Amino acid sequence: MAHSPIDIPGEVMFSTIMVPVDLRHEAHLGPSLDLVGHLAKAYEAKVIFVGVSLSAPTEIAHNPKEFKAKLAYFTRDQSRHYGFEAESHPVFSVDPAADLNRKLLDTIDELSADLVIMATHIPNVSDYLFANHGSYIATHCKTSVCLVRATE
């Protein structure tokens, strides 16, 4: 008997899906967000969008309060679009490029996420979230990790 993409058989159950996002590349997240939408609905799972940023001004936000608001808006937009329960979880770092992996691993544990869905590197684009962090997270955490190729 064939199963649809969201009719997933077996004992595996996901209740909390963590989704690291880089708001600078929101336009490239389509495939990973589609997967999040399907799995969240299939498992009736809570989705937590995690954004890591500097406390100092960035191209996305001038301060932590503005970053929190932008991540919350993104989260509400995705929740409405896909029809799942979601929350935002901003994480601040002195140097995200240097300690992003550690921040994400700590956040996976903090949130008790049982699945991480992460967009992967966009070919020919260099940035601190899509670089090679997905493979690092997948090999260093106890949680299931799904890496989804970002669109160009």
C-alpha cells in the first residue's frame, strides 16, 4: 500500500520540531518550510523557529527587541500559512559565526526538540547559517536531523 508524503507509518513520533532559520535568506527556505508544514500537521507537532543573531545591529535588526519581533512575525506568518502551532525562539550570541553550532546544539537540548529540520547550503552563497552547520549538527546531536537543500 502506497503512502502519501505525510502518511508516515511506524512508531516514530515527533512532538517538537526545531527549525533554525536565517531571516536574511527567507526567500530560499521554501523546501524546508514545506517539509516542516507537512510533518508538523502529520504529527500534530509544535514547531519552534530558532534564529541566532548578534545583540549588536545587523542587516536584519538594529537591536535584540527588533530581531525578536521579526522572528515572531516570521513565525506567525509560517504558522498561518501552513496551519500548525508554532513559536519563535531567538538566541543571541557575541559571535554567531564562531559559536553558531554550539548555540544550536544547546538550544536543541533546551527545547527538548525531537526533530531538527534545517535548510542546507545554497550553492555559491557564503553565509554563517547555511555554510556547513547542518552536517555538524547532524553528527553531533542525539536528535533526528533532516537537512533540506535550500532553493537558489
